Amino acid sequence: MTTTATHLHTIVLHWADLHEAAGQPATIGGFGLGLRGYLARLDQADADQLEYEQHQAAHLRSLERDPIQLGPRPVPVRLHILDTMAAIHAELLECADAIAETVQRPPMAPPAPRRAAYARTRDERRAWEDHARRVQAAQDDAADPRRWQWTGTRPDAPYTALWLLGRVQGAPGPFRRRLTEREADRIGAVAHSCGGRVERALDIAAQSRTLEQRHECGGHIEVHGGEGARPLARCTGCGRVWSEGGVIAA
């Protein structure tokens, strides 16, 4: 079973990959389509790509003759990746806000100010030194980087995932207690949801699905893909296997 920690690590380790993927051209996915529809979609994508490249080449030639052309063109942005990142960030922040509300203790109260006076005796000097230590301790506690902040600039998704991981693992900090089972389950559900979104967006998780249509032999058609591999379809009846190039085995 994939653990909460594994899902949170997935978010942290692959967040930069999502940023990079947001600026790369889209790829054609194999799930959510029938096999014939998937293959037709690939053929159409090839035709569209060829037409696009022809128009792009003509456009670039015209720009080469344009004296006002400056520098390279911006890379197209894949909006669905950015939407995924925004949804993951919002879900993690909402979870961390709620968890911190119950497990994080308030900052230490600073000591009452002392009247200014010259410390003449050893006891008076010790009292002032003790007061200064308590003031510093209260300031350090309030500024503890492990303390979750609800206001100001919100933490990014990787930091939030690591903060939640710390709560799951019981890391030390300004916290009054460990997580309850219900709180741990809530973090686990959010981690599973967000980690799965990262994997699907980057196509790094293996997936399989059985299509509604049947093969001519009567068998079910199962589509397997993910983890960066091209989707393959297999008939459970006759054992035929398809890829975008047609039948590759029988």
C-alpha cells in the first residue's frame, strides 16, 4: 500500500517537473477513449502537427524578414498543468490550515517588562539576565520556522507537503500534541488525492482500464499505459495486443 509519506514525497520531488511540463507541448493520452478513437486521435494529431509545422515555418520565414522581430517567441503554456498545480496547492494549504489550528500551540507569552534600574547586586544582575533569556525565548518561539502561519505570503506546495509530513511523523516543534487518528486520516486522504494528481499530470503512474466495447471474438479490451509508456490494448479473449501502429501480437 502506498503510504501518506510516499504521496507527500511525490509532490515534493515532482513539483519542479510540473513547472517544466507546464511549458512543454501537450501529448495525446490513451485513457478515456475507445481504442479506435484513440488511434484516430493519434492520426488526427499527426495531421494537425504537420499543418501546424507548415504554418509555423512560413510564419518564422516572415519574421526573419521583419526588422522589428526581437528574440525568441515565448513557450506555449499548458493551462491544464497550471490548473492542476493550483488545485493541489489550494488543497494542501486548506489541510495544513485546519491541522495547525488544532495541533499547534500559541506562541509563548513574553515576560512582563521590568522597570529600568541599575543592577547593583549579584541577585539583581541574575534577575535581569533571567528576564532577558525569557524575552529571547519568547521571541524565538514566535519566530520558529516550524510554526505554521495563516497570514502573509503563503507557503508553496512543496513546503506545505513537507510540513504535513512532519506532523504525520511526529517531528518536534511548537505543537501541543501528536495527530489523532482522524487528523492523520485527513492528511492521508489529501496526500493521496494530490499525489495522484501529480502522477496523472506527469504520466508517471501505471494505469489500466477495461473498455466498454468488446473485441470481435467477444473478449474484453483492456488498455494499459502510464509511467511514460505508450498505451497498449489487449483482448482478454484471443490475446491480441494493439498499439498505435496496429496489431503487434496475437
